[in-house]
Amino acid sequence: MANGGMFGDALRQPPANVDAEQYLLGSILVNNKAYHAVDEIVEPEHFYNGLYGRIFAICRNVINAGSEANLATVMPHLLGDPLLGRQAAPQVLASLLTSNMGVPAAPSYARSVRDAWVRRCLYKACSEVLDRCCRPGDEKAPDIVDALENSLLELARGTDEAQPTTSLMDSMQQAREAAIAAAKRGNGLAGASWGYRALDRMTGGLMPSSMYLLGARPAMGKTSLGLGIAVRSAAAGSSVLFWSGEMTAPQLGARAGAAWANLSTQAVFTGRRYDVPEEADGTREVLSDWQWRDLAAGERAAADLSLEIDTQSRITVAKLRSRARRMKRSRKGLDLIVLDYVGLMSAGSQSSTATKSS
């Protein structure tokens, strides 16, 4: 992540916990068991002091090579390092040895180091946004928001500690509890309904936290199927977010209305009948009153569905995630997201800028 902006840095210092960094390194150098207690919590780049981050990386390499990381084994790798500046490697390592706080305290100090790193990343992201807001130029406010969302998404991906392993017994217990919950729902499904009985029978429903990919050649009906799944799943009681990068809301609404009223999409687009032959002069008869009534009935039925349609072109992953989280926090919640299609999503303005400059 980029360095903090010139306005933010002038007012306050980036968050850091150098004491925790020293205590952590001292504990590792005295007893390598401390490293094994924190190796999934902290990384070299999490250290505010670059030299301390370098020492942690050396310790990791030495330990992973099957040796013990101590004063004698770390010293040769640190001698002559530019990060030392005018400091002497023996004195730096000796001062860390006096900071030993023991193996039990190591995870706590590691989390403190990581927490300070997260705060620095937030500090830098916010400072950069302040600069961009105050900097004259042609950059639009939506571009700044988009860049901030992408920065926060990147940060969110890197803040979670490694997921712990699960025993086979616990995995089987979780599966049994999920089966009990599914049985109590009464629909025989383990997740949200596809809206199509054949798919529900084959898969047991749309499993939570799973991703399903619909693939086919162009013009084979992927959008229609995706929209059909979204509508039917919502009709089955799920709360659904549908994003389309190809069609507008009226175009999608026309397809949904046509499916409800058993009309062709072209008939809904034009208001003309395509279920009877055209006139001799090539014109087509206007939809009958009962067909208009069927379309209106479809609108009334749709009012009861928890289905939101998003048609913003080139939406970024960060923005879609933000909208999904807002919907999830709302009273109706969120059970299913349908994307049409992933190839039309954008990586964000920051990635675009990097591509153009490379």
C-alpha cells in the first residue's frame, strides 16, 4: 500500500508498537517455540521497524531450514545489512535478547504488531484519500470512492489470521448439525433453492458459501437461466442480489415479465403479439387486454419478492461487496448473489491506472 499522504503525516504519526516488536523478537531468539506460536499471525512486512522485520524474516528462514535461530545463527545474515545504518548487528541482537518476555506472551505481542500494521494501512489509505480529495485535477469523486473501497477490500483480505484446522470428528459433527437444520426447514434442501426442481434434486440446493459457475457458448441463454434462478429462488423465500453487466433494468424486467405472462420477450419489448401470425402488411396486433393484465399481475407478484437488480456497468469487486454487505445487514438479509457476468466486472481504478502505466 502506498505511503501516507502529505496532509495526514504532517498532523500525526502512523500507528506503531515498537515495544511489542522487540518483545516478540527477543522471545523468539531465546526460545524458538515462540516463533511456532506466532508464525501464522505475523509476517515480516507487519513490523513498523524495517530492521526488526528483517530480523524476523531471518529467524523464519533459519528455523524453516531446520536450524535454531539464535544470536550465533542470525548474526551472519544480518551483518552488512543496509537497514542497520550506523548500528552494529551484535548490539541490536543483544538488546533484543534482553526484551525476552517468554513463549506464552508471544502470541499477544504478535497480535499487537499485526494490529498496529492494520492501523497503519488504514492510516495510509485515509491519508491518500485526503490528498486526492484536496488535489486539483479531473479525478471524479466516484473514482476516489472506488479506490478507497478497493484499498479496504485488499486490507480485509489480509487481516484475517490463518483459519485453524478442523478434526474429522468436528467436521462430521458440523455436517450432522447442518443436516438436522436442513431437515427442520422441511423443503429437503441443504441451502437456497435454485427455483428449478431438477437442479434442487441433483444438488440439494445452493449450498451456503459456495460458488456455482454457469458456462456455455454465446447466445445460449446463460442470462435467461441466471435471471430465472434469481427470480425463482426469491419466490422460494431467498433474498437475492442480481447484477448484470450486459442489460438494463427494463430489459431484465421484460424477460421476467415475459416468463410470468408466457409471452415472448419481443412481445413485451414491442407491446405486440408474436403468438399469432402478422398482418398482411407486416404489422402485428397489439397485445390483448388479458395479456396486459397478465403482465400487471406479474408486477404485483414481484412486489413480494426480495430481489434487487443492479445494472451498474463495470462494477468493481469492492463496490459489489459493499452493496452485498449493506443488503446483508438490512432486515431482509441476503442469501444469494447472481452475477451476469464475471468477465464484465472491473478490477478497480487503481488496477486500471497500473495497467496503463506499465
